Amino acid sequence: MIPISTVQLGPDVEARVLDVLRSGSIAQGPVVAEFEDRFASLVGARHAIAVNNGTTALVAALSVHHLRPGDEVVTSPFTFIATLNAILEAGATVRFADIGEHDFALDAESVESAVTDRTKVLMPVHLFGQTGDMDALVRIAEDRGLSLVEDAAQAHGAAFRGRSAGTFGTGCFSFYATKNLTTGEGGIITTADDEMARELKILRNQGMQARYEYVMAGHNYRMTDLQAALALPQIEGYGEQISRRQSNAAALTERLQGIAGLVLPRELADRRHVWHQYTLLLPEPVGRQEFAERLRDYGVASGIYYPKPVYDYDPYRERPDVIRSETPVAERVAARCISIPVHQHLSERDIDHIADAVLSALAAS
């Protein structure tokens, strides 16, 4: 079975982890600091503050924007549920704008309609490895006086016009096991604001500015040196990993283009796609579950990210702090999307097999 994603960490990672184990210091320490510096350099950020997971990164980023009850965050309904959960945990109200089918990201016109006088934060989600239209979204944020918090969980190294995701506002990244860069669980927040960086470091450490000097009500959001040690060798080889993913995506597109009704993902002009996922939109008559089962019969795993807009689940339907909107593109995309393997560990033979499986599964539909 060709997996939708796979984690293969080499001897260089094992060596870094072993160094930490032998050091006797495994909590947050110098290896986390090294990871923060290396990641900040990777994305071109002034500061990077490591935390224990990607959801925590979102909660912490929103917290340092000092939202009050009733303040609204406008975001995408086509995302992992962590986006919504983080907004609610931060005590804000969420309002949704629609997305574009071409990039799975917030549509600027819909955002304009969604913003109200209670909106304080605009949270674009850079999905599947490509940014949204940051020119348009930054312009809206500036015109309406909004803070910009980027959910860049899947966009390590993605860029818009040469500028990396996570540097347009307060950036939030995830290092969950299946991400392009992984620490098993982990997250990081990027910012150009010195005071925000200082506040985030205090917040993640139980509100301590120095030992037993508490200056705010904080949390334990710390990353460990063991987690950071996993990531450092991966950063060194990240450029090669992205090149492999880009090459695999191009090969899949070459094999699958021209099929009536099948919408293929693409790297848009002025953007750098890092291909966390290769996500198809199936032709309207094709049953997605049957299609996925046929792929599995051919030995190819797939993933459905995400089967419904986040507001369309029981825990959120009746909440007054979850404001539903008309998002027809998000609903249509959620009903048709399916991702196939594109990761860096695929061989040319694997790519051919995946493309053949897709073509055979469509022909049988």
C-alpha cells in the first residue's frame, strides 16, 4: 500500500535525539532555542517561539492580541477543526468567509462581506501547502484595522511573491507527525514584533518572566529539547524535500490533466507551493467513498481533508459564538475533495502507480 503520508527519520535525527538524552536535559532548553533560530531563518521571521503543538500556537497567538468576549475572528470553514477550536478557546466569536476553489484559501470578496465592526482578527488558512492571496487579505486587514493571524500549519516554507507564510502577520505552524517538518507534536509562532515575542515566551512558561516572577496568568505551552532535536536535521534537508514534492506534484499533474470534470491542484502565479497535500476535486457524478475504496483496491491510500465545513458538526451548530455564513464554495469543495500521495518518499514507479490507480478508479465510476 502506498501511504498518503509516511514518516522516515534518518540516523542524523537519531543522533540528535541521542545527544539530548545523554545530556540529561530533555525539557525546553538550548536545542529548542536552536530550533527557533533555524526556523526563523527558514521563513525569514524576526522571532520564532516554539510551543507544544499547532493548536497551542493558534491559541497563544490570539491570546497576545488581547481579544475580549464578543470580538470576532474571520476565518475559513474549510480547515481542520483546530482552527475553530483555537478561536473559541481564546474566548472570541468566529465568523466564516468563503474560499476560492483555485487555492482552497479565503476569498477576499467574501472576507469583505464577512467583516463587521466587531471583527478584530483576520485568520487566513494556508491549506495543503500554498498561501492565500496575501496582497488582497493584507489590504483588507490594513483598511479595516484588523490584526492578521496566519494559520500556516501546513505551509512551512510556502511563499507569496517571495515572502514566506507566517511573515505577513502573526504566523502559526504545526509540526504534527504528518507535516512536512515534524516533531511528533509541536508548534511555533512567528512574529516581527519584539514585545509580542517577549509576551509569548512568558505566556508559554506559566507566566514567568524569571523564576517565580509571575507577570501574567500563563500556561505550560513549552516544547521539549527532545522534540526540537527531531526537527533540526529535517530543516537542513528541507529544500531537497520540497523539490521532491514539487517534482512529484508536476508528474501527477502531467499524467492526470485533461480528464473531464477532474480539478487538479496547481501552484498559482507568484506563489511557492510546498505540496503538503495533492488534493483533487472529483467530477460531480463520482462517489468519493467508492473512489477511495477503488484506490485502496489498487494499493493506493488517500485522505479526505476535510469532509464538511467545520461549522457543520454537532458541537458547533447551536453555539452563538460560531456564526454560520453562506459559504457555497467551501461546501462544494468539502463534498468533492480527496488527496492522493505526493510526499518525498515516493519513487517514479510509485507516481506511475498512483496515476494509473486514479485513472482506473475514475474509469470504473
